[in-house]
Amino acid sequence: MNEQNKSNQNHGETPKKSQGELVSQPSAWKKLLSKRWVYPAAYVAAAAIILTLVWVYQGASQKKLAEDSANVTGTTATATTNEAGKETGKDEQAVEVTATVVDMAWPVADAKDVKVVKPFFEKDGTAENNQAAMVQYNDTFIPNIGVDLGREDDKTFEVKAALAGKVSRVEVNPPLTGTVIEITHDNDVTTVYQSLSDVKVKVGDTVKQGDTIGTAGRSEIEKDLGNHVHFEVHEKGEPVNPEDLLPKK
């Protein structure tokens, strides 16, 4: 009987203990929430989390903005450099092309006293121009690689240096062409004067633009032109049309 009572008592104590534990848990939360510092602490923690998230978001946004700005600035700078490079290239090219045009002078005292009696043979020129620019000697036709200048009255005239330079060749009375003078200039330019009747310079002389170098005369190969000067301009070894370089009358 006593053992049975003990057993019943022990059996009855277990639910009481479990119930006590269940009852004690909500009461602990209530006690915790009843503290005055709990709610302020929770607000502070929540505010800290929100501020942290905002800071992280702003930092990422600023970084992205900085990268975008750098890209835009780099692109703009490149475009500006390219444009400046293009403009500089144009200016340099223009200066290089027009340098001889600005400096060149007619190889006579007064350009109005002479006219072109035989033009330069242009590879892409008209049929009429090319026919006029052919030099005929006996049964041979030769393209004219210079221009021939003469007077209306067929009088002789002084021949001048079209550019300052150094006399590099003088051939007195060669067959067909008459006396020849060649002058070398800067920028790999040479000028040639043929059909001269006399010579005022010698090889090695330095001449200024406008200096008299000879007198217009006649040549066997162009005897139908009378008194004239055959004038050539070569740039880097290639003949160019002198009329494209000479100033307009």
C-alpha cells in the first residue's frame, strides 16, 4: 500500500513539474519585456541595422557613379584627343603641301610678260591638253614634263631662280635641249631650266630667289617655240605641274 502510494505520488509529481516549466517560460519573457531598457535597445538596434544598410547602398552607388564618370571622362578625353589629332594632322598636311606653293616664284622678271607656250602633260588630263603637251621631235612624241614660257614678240628675256637654293648641275649647249641649269632646294625639291642661251651661275653657287641665272634661248627639240625657257619642278624625284605651284598672275 505504501509503495502504491509512493508510486502514485511519484507519478503525480511529473505533470506538476512539466506544467511548472511551461508556466515559467512565458513569465520569463514577460519579465524581460517589462524592463524599461528593452524597447529602447530594440529601437537602437533596428536603427543601427537600417543605417548600415543605407551606408552600404550609398557606398555602392557612389562607387558606380565614380566609375561611370571616369568612363565618360576617359571617353571624352579620347574623343577630344582624336579630334585634336585630326585637326593637327590636317594643319600639318596643309603646311607641308602648300609650303612650296607659298615660296615658288615665276622664273622670269615679270610673269605678265610671258605665257605658257606648251603645257605640262597631265596623266589624267583631257585629250586636248595632252595633245598640246606632247613634244614632237622628228617622228617621236615625248610628254612634256615641265612648262615652256615665251613672249608674244619672241624676244629673249632673263631667267630667274624660282626658289633659293644651290646650283647642282650646269650643262652648256647639250644636244637638243640647249643649256641646262638645275638648282636643288629644301624639302627635296629641284628646279630645272632648259633652252638657255647663256649661263650666269656655276655648280656650287648659292642663289637667292629672283637671282638671274641665264637668258631664254632656243632648243633643237622645241625649235618651233622660238625663244623660251623650259621650266621643270621635281618633288622627291617626281615631276609636278609647275602651274600648280606658281602664284596666279
